[in-house]
Amino acid sequence: MATVTTPYAALLVCLQRLNSESILRRISRVLPVLLLFWLVSLAAVAQTVPQAALKHRASLTRIAHAAWGLDAPIAVFAAQIHQESGWNPEAVSRVGAMGMAQFMPATARWWCEINGLGAAECQPTNPTWAMRALVGYDLWLFQRVRGPSEFDRLWAALRAYNGGLGHWQQEAAKIRPALDRQMVDSACGKARRHPSHCAENLGYPRRILILLQPRYLAWGRGVSA
């Protein structure tokens, strides 16, 4: 009489042929792959755009186009807001900077004054005000710094946003030619800025343009060195 082999019986036979050592070897081969997959998944999650940012995408695009034109580097502005506040309109820093753009009260008042806005219209914690202020202030700074490329000028403008235009100008004045970004960066702390502030100031444009900007390239144009 012929033997009838079911899938279940075949599985039992296979398991009986495998000893525990071979099973462990197979598991040891699979675990590194599973671990790598898990780490890659974690990295992918870390590289996503925050949920809070999505509802501001259309507004930021309109604001950037109005100020910079249709070729505005929207990915840069989005990355900057991400860095400044994580898209939290209620964010307040330990030194008192407020809103998504993290304007200090004095800077907010100055910005409103030069743009003809009254006290009631000066609202750093209002998302629309914050995006307009950040995009507009970036343009104001961009027009006052130097560099051989758009990337270099945005780098300098971001340093000025973070640490003050005056500090950047004083450090750039020590370099001939002042168009060299790396040379200007190397002069950080050699004018009136205290050297202890340079790590943060130099890291600010690096984090925005190198680390965060790629997350927002789907929103609009970015810049590269």
C-alpha cells in the first residue's frame, strides 16, 4: 500500500531532520538582517516631516512665493521652522523667543515697525505672522550678506538670523575676500561675538541646509552647495 504524505507530515519529517544546532545557526543568520531592517525603519521614521507641519505647507508656499518669487527656496524655510520650533506656534525658548519663527520680543517689535504693523498686528505666536516674518527677515538678511552662490548667501543669512547680522558683518570684514564662506566661518568669535557661541551659530545653517532641508524637498525648491 502506498504511503500518503500530507503537508503536515512532511513538515514533521523536516523538523525531525533538523537538530537544534542547525536551527540556531539559521536563526543567527536571520537576526542581523532583522536588526538592520529595524534600524532602517527607525531611521525612516526619524526622517519624516512632523504631522504639525503639514497643515502649514500651503500657507508657507504662498508666503514664500509672495516674498521671494515663484522660485523661492521653500524647502529651506520649512527646514528652518522645523529647527526653530518644530512647527509649534506656542513655543517659547528659555531666553524668551516666541512662536514658530522664535522671534525675540525686541526683534518682533522692530520687524513690525519697519513693516508698518501696529502693536495689535505684531503676533509672534500667530502661525501666519511667524511664517511671514521668518521668510521676510530671511530675505532682508539675504540682501545684506555676501557669497559666491545662493547656498553661501543663505548660509550666511541663516547665521545672521541665529546670531545677529552685525556679528556676521564684523567677522566677514576680517576676511579678504569676504566671499569665502569657510574663511568667514573660521573668523567666528574673532570680532565681538564670544567664541562660546560659535558652535551653535555655525551648527545652525548646517542643520537646516544639510540635515533638515532634504525632508522638505517635496514641498518646493531647495539649495545645494
